[in-house]
Amino acid sequence: MGNGTQVSNTIRRRRFERGEMTQQALADACGVTRQTVIALEAGRYAPSLELAFRIAHALGARVEEVFQWKGEERAEG
């Protein structure tokens, strides 16, 4: 499985849907570094529950619209 996480996200797409919000603007809105946003978008890092809520709020979405747990697919099969 590599170094990724079981959590996928739509952060990059949603940033662009919100007037091309920059990684830095999202980071500032959530109280994290731009490097954290980069790692999240690349799937190398799963956020804490609190950070997931902050990101969703900043993107004007619900947590489950921004983050998906890929483990569900394997659990059902």
C-alpha cells in the first residue's frame, strides 16, 4: 500500500471551485502550514478530526463531502 493513507479527499478540487483559493489561504484559514495542505492533497497525511472540520468549514462543505475513508470499500468486500 505505500506511504499513503486510507483517507482520500477533494481539497484541491474544492479550492478551485471556491475562486481558486490558494493552498496558503486554506492553510491560514485552518491554522496550519502550507506544507500540511500539500501533504493532505497528496494523500500522504490524514488530518485530525478537528482539522478535518476546519478544512471543510473553510471550503464551505461538510466533512464527508471533503474526506472519504477508502477502508470502507475493503470492509464490505
